[in-house]
Amino acid sequence: MPHTHPLATKANRVLETNAPSVYALLSGRGREYYFPVTGILSQGADADGTEINGSIGIALGDDLEPMRLSDIAKSIDLPPRQAFPYAGAYGIKTLREEWQASMKRKNPSMTFETSLPVVTAGLTHGLSIVGALFLEAGDHVHLPYPFWDNYAMTFETGYGAELETFPLYEGEKFNVAGLKQALKQEKGKKILFLNFPNNPTGYAPRKNEAKEIAEAVCDIAAQGSDILVIIDDAYFGFVFEDDVYPESLFSLFGNLHERVLAVKIDGCTKEDYAWGLRVGFITFAGKGLTQAALDVLGDKAAGVVRGTVSNASNASQHLLLKAMRSPNYQKDKRAGFDTMHVRYQKITAILRQPKFQTHMKLLPCNAGYFLCLELREGLDAEKIRQKLLKEYSTGVIALDRFLRIAFSSVPEAPIEELCERVLKACEDEM
């Protein structure tokens, strides 16, 4: 590995002094990362406001506005300076501040200090940043099963880590005992990955379960273990039952114990129905972390952004910021939620009818975009999926012995027909 850059050495010293557990959690690669405050970026900043500026790496017209293609410009309802130049590796500061404020509004228990969110090119990019900073080849990432298959691509293929699973459920509730056992058996640093509402099952912990999860992690940390808790909040806010913990688990982990570092990955993708804009955020918190330590983590994350995608889309960031400041923002979000809630209530009521129980079991669900059906023994999920496609013109996802249905993409009217087609396909195979 090349010689550590002096800026990385300086950043690491801050963590070693102020947050030794966080420093211990960093991978070798993570310790090498830094944000390049010297060089081209700083020289460009120095030249900002000069009479003649030949330092900017974009093309400007004679009017000093960004050059642009007219067909693209007329399709974007933004001033050219908000759409076409680079946004910077940290992201637009006003958007970062707006997102942090919205996190605190949505999570009133989040009274502790956090890093200022760094903008990522979508949530998967945020997960990859976590991998770059914390994962070594052979590290075990503990997470509930079933899980979204792209985690394997990101963490295993991308960084050589190994996904170690424990069953999501213990009966009809979250498997707190399985989580605790998995972490206790792990030697060295411990990495826990939680995604709620869960993809693919649509499950989120109930209020008492969320507290039990946090208590389990705190107990293990108190025994001397450094623990990284990665929280994928992609589907945050879509909670359809009153007994579900309404906040992000980040609100429980961010000030839990001095040996626990919490990392929150979220964004507008699902929350704000903006899947293609590719704007996500990564935020850090931990009990007792100084502002200097939080800043170093943000700097390292921005360094990964700089070294991979350079920066997230300027136009997308400004579109999101514009929406968040609009008087229509909360109304539009509520309208989408209400539509999803009605679909959830209808499809779960149908699938709980006795006639479906012979061939499938609806796994516990209460939130998110999806639900999962566990097929009875003797039924092959992939064969059922193929039959639904070819004979019933119906699309679902097959995952091992499960069928995942995204009620998020099915209008209310055909939901009953969808369920009937799944049942008929199962009956055909028996």
C-alpha cells in the first residue's frame, strides 16, 4: 500500500485521540482516505471571485454562464448554475443542512450531535462508502435473513466481506435473541447491518422490539466490543401499523454507547419518490464523539465520493432542495403514503384469508414497499414466478422459497386479481 498521505495521518490522529473505538473500526483502506483540501480543489477555491478565473474545470460562455445544450437546458426548470456545474464532493451545503434538519424533525429522539450528512450518488453508493471505510476482506457483516441481494454485490464482491445471516423472525416478532447470539460469537470488531422497513419482507420492529435491539447491542458493547451499526433507511417513513417504532433505529444507536458507531444511509429515492435522481446521504453518530471526530468521518466519506464518482448530480440535488422548501412537499408525501397505506391494508387482508393459507404464508409485515409469501413445502418459487409470467401475465420476484410482491407498484383495483393469480399458479403446481 502506498505511503499514507499527510492529510490522512492528521485525520487519523484526531480519531485515535478523540474516538479510539471509531479508529479501531476503520479498515486499512478507511485509514488511508482523506479529503484533499490542498491541490486543485483548494487552488480553485482561492481563485473564486477573481476578475479573470482560469482555474475552473468547466466551460463558461462569454456571459460567464455555464455552456449548455439548449434541449437539455429547456427541459430542466432550474437556473443554469444550479444544474450544469459540479456540486462538490460533500454535496450542496444548504441541502445537507436541510436534510439534517428534516432528520431531526422526523426523529424527535435524535437530540444528539451527528455529522453533517454527505451527499452520495444514491443509497447504494452510500453503502459502498461504508464498505470503503470499514470493511476488510474476510470481515463478517451480520444481518437478518432474508435481505436485499445487492448487499452481497456491494459488500462481498466489492470489498471481500462475508455476509453472515440470522433469521429475521422469531415466531411473529423480530429475532432479538438471534441478533445477540450472532454478535456474541463474533471475535474482534463486530458489524451489524439493519434495514427497516425490510426489503424484501416489509417488516419493521415494534416499539418494544426496537428498544430490545438497542439494549442487546449496548450489552455487548459494554463487555468491551467495538461495534459498527449500519442502518439502511431506504424505506423510512412507510409505517402502516401503530405498534411499529416510528423513528429510525439511528435515533437509538447514535447515542447508545462509546463503543458503538452508528452510520445512517438514507435519501430521497424511496422517501420522496425520486428513484432516478440518485441523491442519498451518509451520516455518522456515536456517544461522546466530538465535533472534530464527526468532521473527520464526514471528510473521509467525502474523500471516497471524490475518489469514485467525484460528486453527485448538481441538478438532482437542487431539484430535491427546491421540493423540500416547497409548501407542497409534505402534502405530496402524505398523498403518496396514503395511497401505499390503502394498498397495504387491502393486500394483507386478502392474503390472510383462509384459502391462501393452504399454499402460502404471509410473513409478518407492517411497513415499506413489499411483502413476502413463504410457499408451502413442495412449491418452487422460481417455477411459480415463471408460471405467473407465462400463463397469468403477472410479475413477482422469486427469492429462494419466497415470493416478493411490491404492492408499491400495483394500483388498488387489480390487487385482488393479483392475489388470485398467485393462488391459482400455486394450485396448478400441486
